[in-house]
Amino acid sequence: MLYFRLFVCYNEPNKKEGGVHMNKDSYHKEDVSKEKKPLPIGISDYIRAQAEYYYVDKTLLIKEFLDQKSLVSLFTRPRRFGKTLNMDMLRVFFEKSTEDTSIYFTDKIIWKCGEKYTKHQGKYPVIFLTFKDVKFDSWEATIDKIRVLLQAEFGRHRELMNSENIAEYEKQYFFKIMNGTATEVELTSALEILSRMLAEHHGKAPIIIIDEYDTPIQEGYSRNFYKKIIGFMRNFFSGAFKDNKNLSYGFLTGILRIAQESIFSGLNNLVVNSVLDNAYSNFFGFTYPEVYEMLEYYNVTDKEKELKEWYDGYIFGSEEIYNPWSVISYIAKGCIPQAYWVNTGKNEILGDVLSIATEDITQKLYALLQGECVIARIDQNVVYKLLSEEPENIYSLLLVTGYLKVLKKELQADGSYLCEVSIPNKEIAAVYKNEILSHLLQIGAIKRTTANKIAESIYTNDLGKMQDAITEYIDKTISFYDAGTEGFYHGLLLGLVSLTDTQYKIKSNRESGDGRYDISLIPRNKKYSGIIIELKSKGGLNEAELEKLSETALKQINSNRYSTEMEKDGIINILKMGIAFSGKKMKIKTQTF
């Protein structure tokens, strides 16, 4: 059958075992009238997810880890790609418990891998913390939340309070954590001391799992308590993972790899698994076979193409990956394509960097919006505090946060990669229009209305409306001192007309004829006119001088034959626009070809 052939095609080349909900034979024996399990939107509890919801089996993550046996593993992936659920799965699998937790794995793929792996089930004490909800405006609120999380985790290990193997001074520390009276300094030793107490009590060193370790750091950067959170985390993680003899294994997840922050200074046993690495590439997010089987289960295989266009396109290592949050949301909400994932979080850092984006970065972002690929240097050691100081790091940030994918990569001598990057899918393209460009242009509600007027005037060739809209935008949103250079006006106008990209393919600073035009709008449907825009600017001009400058811009379009590219593409109707700026004043001259 068709599905079987596709499954083989996608899995044989890499010789990987794909985690799927059920095999194809069991699926087709199932009564199609049977009530379907709900999809696990927002469910990060492994036991509940695998029992009550449609669960995509990712338990081979356990096998891959036990094969590699890295002492401390850091997994960096975008938000909502299954990190917390996978970490809770690891906790349930490895953690010693008074109940038989093997029942949650006997029907999963890991149990078929044999005693080499199953013998580790339920054998380790586990420390588990997730920082995914540590998002506060101040350092005081942040440390209070961390204190509460540690209190709850220590509370999970109450057996230590009465253990004969634990020294009295350690029990006193335990009570301080439980009572919420430990100082900030004492809190930095919490993981180190708890791991020692667990090892002493159980006779086996624990596993430490830290989920979304960098969430408080990101908030610290955005909320101006960066130095305090970095100082705390450096000592907090050092005690847990650096030279800790009371550690069997450590797992961390996050969005960024922050090696240069010295949080993991000297931790030479840390293995980082990023979106550029092949290891663990198919365990965060959904693979094609997993998605297709889900579509079959819910009887919506006719939506395969649409789902792929909207939510596929991520590349982790060499594996093509679908956004799991969006896939689940899309199917659960009746297969209506929307930007589900982008509405689940915010990224002030992105706004901080975009607000100081250079002209080159701006041009590349607009090229990405048009579905083009750009070349960018990707440094995996992204440092929060250097993002605004080095705007070129924007591409590294966009990649690790899920806004870009790498098509090709070449390792450089300094450890960075020179990459060919593009936007993954339609969902992220929508983000670039509504979020990225909003930051770049600082578009508010009234400015968005103005931008829509620009788009409407282009469709109808209403030049008076266009001039009024651009003038309104300049008058209400731009300081006189912001204006001046031609590059400034170029970026401004390029951002405004970008809203037309469903009808036009927008190009900027490209060669055509005998020179390089400023902006061209190439119609995707020949019923629209092609548009070529040339910009000029000069300060201190009166109305007559401004009109003359716009005429000069129009003449340049003709003398340099900028319409050559469109004419070769068979576009007959071409609108040529010379636009002149002087401070907040502007003038448009046009000619139809």
C-alpha cells in the first residue's frame, strides 16, 4: 500500500528505528468506528500522555542515550518541540519508585530492545526540575520561584528526612529547603547536596534532569537582572555537574547553548546536541512516518500536503522534522491552517536584536520572506549579552529558536558554521510578516493600518492614496532626525510593501538592464502590473526641488533599463515609480509602460 512504501522510503536510507504510535498492521485491524484518543495539546506528563492521549513513541531516545552513555547531555531545541515530555519520560523510566513503573514502557519500542536497556528501568534516584515557567519581571520573584521548585523537589524525596545514612547537618539543610528559609547562597548548593544525600541513602548516584535551563536566563536578559541570574546559575549547575562524584547521568534541555556564559565553565564532560547535530535528531518533533500515521489514525490523510506546507521543513541534523505542537493543534482543531506555534510564547530578545538590525540584515530578512535562501554564519555558542552588541548573531538566534532551517552547512576553523538558511514553512513565513517585520519597522496599530493602505494602493494603482499613506506614516511615526539617508527610506518602504507578498514577489537591490534598481514588485498573477521603484533623498528641499528629484529617480529607471528583467519574464504592464524624500516630505512621479 502507499503508506508502507512511503515509510520504507523515509527510514531505510538512515537505518533508523522510528518511534510511532502503533504499527500499520494493528492500525488496519482497528475498528474505524472506535472512538479516537484525544491529542495531547499542552500535556508534558509522560504517564498521562501515553495512557490517555495519542502518544508518539519516543522511547528509543533512552536506547540512544544508553548506547552513547554521555555523563552530561544538553539538548537544545526550539520551544514546544517535546523537550519537557521527553525529560519526564526519562524520569519515569530511570527513577526508583515504590510502584512498578515498567508498566508504562512494556508496550513501547524500548521494551523490545532487550535486557541491555530494560535493566536500567526504575534503578536510579532522580532529581527533576523544570524552569519552563520561571518567567518573572524581577530577580526577587525569580529566586522565590526557584526556591519553591526546590522545595517541591526536595519534598519528593522525604525518605531522606528519616534516613540513617544521612548526617544531621545535611538533614538540617534539607529542613531549610523544605521550610523555605534557605538563603540565596544556600540555594546554589541545593543540587550538589541533594545528589549527595540521595547517593548516601540509596547507595546509587542519582540522575539529574534540568528542563528549560535557560528560561530564567532569557528573562534575566530581558528584565535587567542578567548578572544576578548568571551568577546564581553558574554556582547552581557547577555543584550539580562539575566534578560531582554523586552523579550517574545528567540531562539538560534549553533553547540556547550558552557555553561562553561560563555557566558550565570547566565542565568538559558536557555533550551538546543541537539542531545541527545528527545525534538524537528524530526525538524532538515529529518525523514524516509519525505524522502520516497520525493522519491515518484520524482519517485526514487528504490534508497531508497542506500540513506539510505549513508545519514541515525543520531540519535537525539530517532529519526532516515537523513542528509537533502545530501538527497536533492543526488536527485537533479540524485541520484549519493557522500559526499555532508562534502564539505559544514570546521572544523579547528577538525584538531587542531586530531593533538594531543593520541594513544588510534587513535586506536578508526581506529576502527570506520572499522564500529565498541567504548565507549566514551560525555560531552555536550564542551569548545573550552579546546579541545586541553583535547583530550578526541574529541568524544563530533565529535558527535555534525555530525561525530558520539550515539547508547546507560548512564547518569553519573557529567552530562556527557557514550556512545556507531559509524559512521552514508557511507558519514561520507568517511570523516574519507579523512579528519580525513589526519589530523591524516598529509597527503599531495605526502604522499597520497605514501599511495596509500602501498595499491597497499598489493593487489599485492609486498613487494619490499611496502618497497620502506614506506621508501619514512618516508624519505620525518617524522623528525628523530619524530620516535622512536613502537607505533609511529604502528599508521603510520595503517593509511597507512587503505586505503585498501574496500577490507580488518583492526584490531589492538587484541587477537588471544597466544597473541595480531599488525595489521591484513582480506580480505572481499577470493580471497585476509589475512595479519598479527608484528612491532618492536629499535634505532641505522645497516642493519644486522635491518634484524634480522624483523626476530624476524616474528617469534613472528608464535610462538604466531596469524593466529588462520583467520584460524577459513576459510582464507587459509595468508601473515605474520615482519617489523622492526630503525629511518628512515626499513626492511620487510615475510612468506606465
